[in-house]
Amino acid sequence: MRYEVLITQGAERDLEELYDHIAEFDSPEKADYVLNRLLEVAERLATFPDRGPHPKELQALGIREYRQTFFKPYRLIYRVIGKQVFIYLIADGRRDMQSLLSRRLLGA
């Protein structure tokens, strides 16, 4: 069974910001490479999305609806609802993920 993978507006903004940052501080070629790898990782969620681990920052709060996958150092945070996978956040895992996840997913 294949799931439909959907990228939320917030995650699309994340991709745009990551791309712009890498293009400015490294190179447009590197930005293209990272963007392509992140989209490949996202598309792989169409098969077996439940195998991704729960983000430890959310698990510590007792929240187990979200999962994550990686293209190091980047983390894609997603949720499976029915036959769809919603990607909510794409971020550099070296950031303060607790604050970022709280703001984006929990509205804190």
C-alpha cells in the first residue's frame, strides 16, 4: 500500500529557507543537492511511514502522533493520518528542536 505524501505550507517555507540559506552561504549547487535529497526522503514515506521513530522531544511530553525521518543533519517531522503522510516541519536537527516543535506543532 502506498501513502500520499503531502508537504504543509510550513514545511514548504522550511524548504525555501533552507535552500536560500545554503545557496547564499555555500553554493546554489549544494542547495539543489540538499533540496533533492530532502524531497527523496519525503517521497520514501509513501511506503512504510510508520517505521520512523517518534521525536524524543515530543515523546518526553507523551506525544506519540508524530514521527521523523532524516537526511542528516536535517529532520523531517510528519504525521500519518489514514492513507496520507503530512510533513509538518523540515529543520536542521542542530537547532533548538524543543522550542521549534513546541511552536510549530503545539502552538506554544
